[in-house]
Amino acid sequence: MRWMWLAWGVMACGGGDSEGTDPGTDTDTGDPVATIDSGSPVDTGSYTGTYTAPMRTAEELATWGPFSVGTDELDIDGPEGLTLKAQVWYPSSAPQGDGETYDNVLAGYATEGLPSDCSATRPVLVFSHGNGGVRWQSPFFTEHLASHGYVVIAVDHLYNTLFDLDWTKLDELAIRRPADVEAAFDALPSIPTVADCVDPAAGYAVAGHSFGGYTALAVAGAEVNDPTAGGAPVFLDDPRVWATIGLAPWDGFGAITDGTAFIEVPTLILTGRRDVTTPILQVRGLWSPLTVEPRYLGIFERAGHYSFSPAACILETSDGCAPDDIPIDEFTPMVNQASLAFLESVRVDPAYIDLRPEAGAELTWE
């Protein structure tokens, strides 16, 4: 599988790892080449009692939440008659068991098949992976949200994953990816583990890294210059989206430029000043036209593109993987804290935004 990691590290606009420690490597040529041991969050014990969601502290937002986390892999119906591989993460009150090793490649903390805690309706987030990524690429992010009570679902964008990347299909993917996200949300009521946790009428938040960031912005309402139709403007939004997060978002070779001006849902963009894959000027090109309130741009001063996808650092040595880039165990808690503070400020109480990481040497807010 070494060629797969190489493709991801060199060609991809996305990647992933688990909760904040340095990724490990295994030079054995067997299968898998590498599994990522993500260290231990503050508390992965089971949650007992009734979760009333009191105002949490900044430290609590940055660390593992009050729930254990379950995960399931399944197939769902996608657009255009496609079948999509999906991964769902959800809160549980059962004891946390052995962590899942996704496709025998990437180790996480979620336990396959745990019973879900649907004692209350859970907020939903749909995550979109990067170009050449995979649905489980960022468990540091997806598992973290589930430990705080979210149901999170991600799909493999067919022909754009670690295992089936087809560069000739990028144009059609720019149009189809948002429909994949909608299909993921539509599938939740038919997934037995989480069907009783979700309210389809409550909508969902959408987040993604790189090409997934493009996808998240498009689903949130950005005008897209359709690359399959000579750049004709088109909208691929889902009115059920209530917030969007772009992690080092890509502009899709100009498929989204000033079209972000049309976004009308609260928006958070996080990026790295050292990013050379989606450079800061490109990200600013997506940020500057935004007029929606609230909106937030966080720039990590020592982060690169693969800081958001640290599994790529198994082979990569730059763009977030260099020795003087921000260490993963400092970076991922800040990403998680900023994202959760933002989501809860939209969903629960605007005061939550005050619990995002403070500006300082590592992070600038604009």
C-alpha cells in the first residue's frame, strides 16, 4: 500500500490523522505500510447520566468530550445511481472499547458497533475529504465532535479517494461532490444506529479539508463556475445547511472565486500561513468576498496544508510536515476547539465563540 500513501502525500489536496500526537511509521512492506497511533485523549471513558449540555470551558472544547464514540461503515445511495461508502461516528454511553483501525490503515479511538446514545436529538455534521483522501482521513476531527454529542458522517467521493483517484474526473467531481454531501445527510434516518438520534428537519453543518473545503463552501451556498459547462454559474447549495467550516479550502481551479459572496450561513475558515498547496492568497480569495455574519478566519502561523492532514507526513517533509512546523499535538486541539466553539456558537449560544483559541504566536484571527 506504499503507493497509496505516496499518492496521497504528493498529489492530494487532503489527508488525515487521529487525535493530536506524532504519527508513527512502519517500514515493513506488508499490508498495511503504516498505522497511525494517535495517543490518548484526556478521557475516553463512557458517559453516564443525562447530558444537559451546560456551558463548557475552552479546555473542555479542546479535549475529548463526555461521550464515548461509536463508528460504523456502510454503503449508502449516492447521486446519479452511485453507491457510496460511508463512515458514521456517534455518541455513546457504553464503555469505550478497542479503537477502530480504519481499513487497516489509520488507527482511531472510536469503537465499531457501540450502541448509540439517542436520549436527545443530536446535531449533525457532514465531513468531506480532500482530493485523494478518504472518508476516515481525519478522525482527530470527526471523533472529537462525536465525543461532544455530534453525529458525524463522511463518504468516499467516488473516483477521488486514496484508492481510486482519477484526475480526469475532477471537473465532474466539482459538481457531484456537493450532491454526495446531501446524500450522506439524507441517508442518516435509514441507518439503524443513528436513526433515532437525528432530526432531518434540523439540518446539518458541513466541513471539509482542501477539495472538501471547496465542497463545504459550495454546499453552503457559494456560486460555482461549472467546469463542465464552460464556467457557467451554478448553485449546488443545500438549504438545510446551518453552518460551514473550510479547512485550508481549495478554490477548485477557480470553480469558486468571488462566489462565496452568496453564502448566507455562518462560516469558519481555518488555514496555515505556510500552506503551499492552497496558498494563503488563494484562501483569502475565498474569504474576502464573504459578507455573511458571523464569519471567522483563523490563520495558523506555523501550519501548512498537511498540518490538517498529518497522516500525509508519513512521507511528506514539507507543507506542514517540516520539523519547525507546528507540532500536531499543539495544532489539532486548537482546530478542534475553534471548530466546536464556532459550531456551538451557532447552534446553542453565541457566547461560545469567546471560547475559541486566543490569538497569539501560533494563531491569528481576522
